[in-house]
Amino acid sequence: MSKEIVFIVDDDASVLKGLRRLLVASGFEVAAFDSPRQFIEHYDPSVPGCLVLDVAMPGLNGMELQQELAARGCALPIVFLTGHGDVPTSVQAMKRGAADFLTKPVDENDLLAAIRTALEKGSALRRERDELAEVKRRIATLTPREREVLEHIVAGKRNKQVAGELGTVEKTVKVHRARVMGKMQAKSLAELVRLAERAGIRGTLD
Amino acid sequence: VPAYVLIVASIWSIHFFFGTGSARFAWGLTGFYALLLAINFLTGASINYEHINALRPIVVWGGVTVPIADAVVNPWSRLEALAFVLWIVFMMHATVRLWARGDRDSRRKAAIVGGSFLVLGVLGASLAQLRHEGLVDFPYLRAWVVFAGLLALGYELSSDVFRAAELARQVHVTEADAREQAERLRLALTGARLALWDWDIAAGTVYLSDRWQEIVGGFPQPIVITFRALATMVHPDDFPELRRRLREVLKGKSPEYEVDHRVRNQSGEWIWIHSRGEVVSRDANGKALRMSGVNEDITARRLAEERFRQSEADLAQQRSEFAHLSRVSMLGELSGSLAHELNQPLAAILSNAQAAQRFLAQNPEDLREVREILQDIVDDDKRAGEVIRRLRALLRKEEIAHHPVDCNEIVLDVLRLMRSDLVNRNVSVSTQLAPALPQVTGDRVQLQQVMLNLVINGCDAVDALRPRDRQLTVRTALVDGHIEVAVADRGKGIAPADLERVFEPFVTTKPHGMGLGLAVCRTIVTAHAGRIWAARNPDAGTTFRFTVPVALTKAAAA
């Protein structure tokens, strides 16, 4: 996995330069862009990191870039920088998942802390996303019958009940259940339930 | 006897007609001739002849027969010749003196009357002498000579009578004219409420017309006062100037003077007088003898002017304060983006400074990077200072200053000031600025205010549009000796009926507008002798234009 990159987007050349220097001096890998357009053109979603984004910019502004990225399914955490502490804008940005909302001029401690948090959040998100992808991959290996069995088990039903509802014998259900546990790499029923929930599988109650 | 009467008559005629013959000489001659008359009767046949032997006719010119005496000459006749010589001397004396007077009329009289008397007299005397000597046969013509002279005199007198009659008629006409003129002058002076003065410089007295009585009061009629007394009535602050101007005119340095000064009236108030005058006569050396002129009471006019000036000044003051207030409120609207403009360099400075600290803490220190950072910090600091300077200039409350101003700079200054506002509102501004525009004379801050107002209005006009349609165009151009600045938007436009109304106070098309911005703009532009107006664009939106006349001279622009 490649090193995390801090992306900076600010239309003000001197601010951009100052921020880049500060982050470089603080040991980050930095990529600076002077407009959201330029950023979008160069951005590779597979590269992990976070985005330090100015709110007020000509053309596409910071808020619009956030929406654009969300629409593309990018989970890049964003630290917003704004010249004026405009409360409605910051609330909206945070609701849309911004990592932080800082006011210029920003002190290095605040900025670096926010960036670290954002990076952690980013890696957590990535981890979670990877896990989910793994669970979904495992679920995809189940046969339709095994999946049916999984749904019933997750709903908390006993083997006998499951067999009755599926019109089969308890012994067969037991065999399916063991296969499901194996394919899902679950060591206990509790873990299986957690994995299934994660993948959005709801138990069949009736 | 008739001859003697004629001669004596000629003597006195000349005496009175010429007015130059000596009276004593005249009396002497008269007496002498009286003596001769006596001798004429007492000795011989007459004064000319001892005895008359016979009368013989002789033919003089053209066949006229005249009887002349063939007689012995009376010795007393020499006395008569002497008298005749004296008569000639008298005539000559009177004629020469008349001639010496030098005027045309006198010389004419001397030439015609005196001349004929003298020529004929000398002729007659010569003839008589020749006759005495017996050289010619000719009658004594003395009486005829005198008679001819008297005829000339008669001619002169009668022509004088005619001329006198003509003159009398002319005098009559002139007098009537003069009366009419004087009456007209009086009416004119009364109508114009002018007071007349006439200063006899040698006497040191000034005649003042009746109007002075009304203006100043307290003079006895007719008003003649000394110049000194009049001078004491003039306001001490105004007197030196009046005196200086009077002296210039008296010395002939200027043909006339015109000055406003105050005089104290009877009740002790100061009255403003407009005084004009000129020298009306000078002596042979050019020294002024008389000066006259008119005075006018301009107190009411001065007061009105003073009030007008005061109200103009008050108005200008109010305009300036109003413009300032509207500027402050406008900047209040912009405060967010102005803060942003300041924040940007401050943010850059902070990040740069903290980065520098980190570079210095590294081992080895990155001094090259630190040097670059310091340079950037200096630049950013200057940039922040520039924002504050521009802001302060707009907020400053100053007297209107008229300086040479470049309209392109005004446009660019305002766009710089509004940069972040334009960014925030997603408005893009394109500029078409005419290169090398001549400067205008004006107040930079107020013209910036007009520009600021138009750009803010333009932003409001395009607010409802899609971001990519939020466009403004700013143009400058030189049109007919004026700089024209145009701000065009592509908004929904202003109804034709409102194009003019938007410049009225409290008329606004914005939901939260006060309706003062454009009213203030019009006040400012008008005060700059320019014009501001709005016009609908053919396709979409509105264009606001204002003009300011180009500064007159290169020197004024320098």
C-alpha cells in the first residue's frame, strides 16, 4: 500500500505555498493544486490520504468539490479551510462528512491535528471498506441454499425450525450451517451474525 | 461832413465789432477829425483847397465822368493826410490784434473787414498824395474808401447776424436735447438705483447725487462734502484697496476703476457699495482735475451671494457626508470578503513562519528554504498592508479632493478590493480597458465608490443566474472628451420605466436595498461634471455608464 498523501487545494498561490511548506516540513507527502478542477483531473482515488480544501474559490468551490467527490464515491476525508467562520457553511460541510472545518489563519497545531485525525479516519474507513468487501466476497461464495440458511440462522432460529421452514430435515441444515461457517470464516455464531449484518443481510423471521 | 461821419463811424464800428481797437486811440482819432472838420470850415474853401478855380470833369474808368476841382491846395490838408495815416494805423492795429487771437472766426473777420479797410485806405491815401503832388488827375476818394470798408463791415455784420440766428436755434435745440438727456440720465440712474458722484480734485470736494441720501442718509441737500469726510465713511479694511485703485486711475495707469467696498450709513451699519469711476478732465500736464463715477448699493446682492455660497458649501458638505455614509454601509456589506482579503496573506504568513521554524529545527537546517519563506512573508505582509490602505482610503472621511485620476486604475482597484466577494458569489468580471486613457480631475475615493456601487449592483443583478452565466463586463473608453466607464451585466434587466427612476433616492429593485447607492452615485458623478445613466442591453441585462470630463491640460494632469 502506497504512502498517504495530503492534497491541498487553494486558489491563493501564497496560501497554497505556505501550507505546502508547513506540511512538507512536518513530514507529510504533499500534493498542491490551485483549483478544484486541476485536483479532479489529477486525483487517483486509489491513493490514500486526505484533502485540505479552501471553501471560497472561483469556478468550482470547496463545497461543490466535496459533493462531486461524494458523487464519485470517493471516501477522501476533507479538512476545510475558510477565511470567514461561516456557521451555516461549516454545519453543512460537517453534515456531508467533512473531517474538520478550520478558520484561516490556521495554527499549525490545529491543522496538523486535523490532518492526522483525517488520515486516521481515512485509513479506518479504508479498513472498514476493505472488510466489507471481504465479507461480501465471502457471501458471494455461498450457494443460494446456504444463503437461505444463513438468513434464517441470523434471524436466531434453531436448526429444527429452519428445517421445517425450508422443508428439509435437521441433519441437512446442520451440514449447510457448517459450510456457511466455513465459507464465512466465522468461529462462532456471534461472529457470523456480525459479518452478515455488516453485509446488510437481514434475518428472515417468518 | 458825411465823409467825417463815415470815418468816425468806421473807427467806432471797428472798435466795437473787432473788440480789439484801442478805446483811447479811437477817442483821439475822433477828436482829431473834429478838429479837421473845424479847420475845413475855417480855412480856405475846404481843408483840401485854398481856392477852387474851376470844376473840370474827368473821365474815370468806363466812361464815368466825375467833376474834380482845379484848385490851389490848402496847406492844412497835410494835417488831414496825417489823420488818415493815423486812421490806417488804428485799423492795422485793430486788425493785427484780432488776427493774433488765432481762431478761425477772428481771422476771417480780420481778413475781410480789416483787410478791405486797409487795402482801400492805403489805396485812397496814395491817390490823395499823388493828387497833392499833382501827378494824377483823380478825385479824393477817402470817403469812398471808408464807405467801401463799411460795406465790407456791413456784409460781415449781416452774415454774423445770420450765423447768430443759426447758432441761437442750435443752442435752443442743444438745450432741449441736454435737458432731455439729463432727464434720461436721471431716470436711468434712478432705475438702476445708481448714485452719481463728481469729485473736484483741486477743491477736494465731492458732489453726490440724491441717491446717496437714500443709500447712506444724513446729508443736507444738495450733497457736497469734502473728499476727506467721504473717505472716513469707508470701511477701514476696504479703504487701502479703494485708495490704491483710485491712485492708479488718477495717475492714468488704468482708464477706470471698479471696486466693491463698504461704507458706514447714518445708523452705523456697513453698506456694500459697488463703485466705478474715471477721470473726466486733466490739465495740460496730465494732472487729474475732475473725476466722476457711479455707486451702487449691492448690500442685498452681497448678502444673497453670501447665503448662496454658504448653502452651496453646506450642500457640498452634506453631499460629502452622505457619500461617506453610503460608502461605509457599502463596505459593511463587503466586510466579509474584505476580511477574507486580509485573511489570505495573514494565513500565508502564519503557515510560512511556522514552516520556517520547522525547517530551522531540522538537522541540517534548510536555510535556502527559510530565505525563500522570509521573502514570501515580506510580500504577503505588503499585500495585507495594501488591502488595509485601500480600505482606509475608502473609509476615510475627507474633504473632496480634486486630483488627476486614472479611470483604469479606479476600475482595477475596485476589482481587487472586491476580488473575494466576486469569487464567493461566483461572478466573473471581464475587463476591456482602453489603453493610455487621459486622466480626469476628480476625487479618487468618490469615483471608486461609484465604481464599487456599480459592480456590487452588477453582482446582485446576476445572482439568480447559473454560476457560469454570472458575468460582468467593465469597459473604459474615451468618448468626446469624456472618459466613459461602463459596467454591463447579463441579469434580468430593469424595466424601461425604471431606468431613470433607479437613480432617485429610496428607489430600489433589491429586496433589502436602501435605494441610496445609485442616488449617491449620481450626486458624485454630477459633482464631477459628468453623467450617469442606465440602458437595457439588446440581448440581456443592463449597462450602467458614467462619464467624467478629461482633465483640461497636460499641466493639470501632471
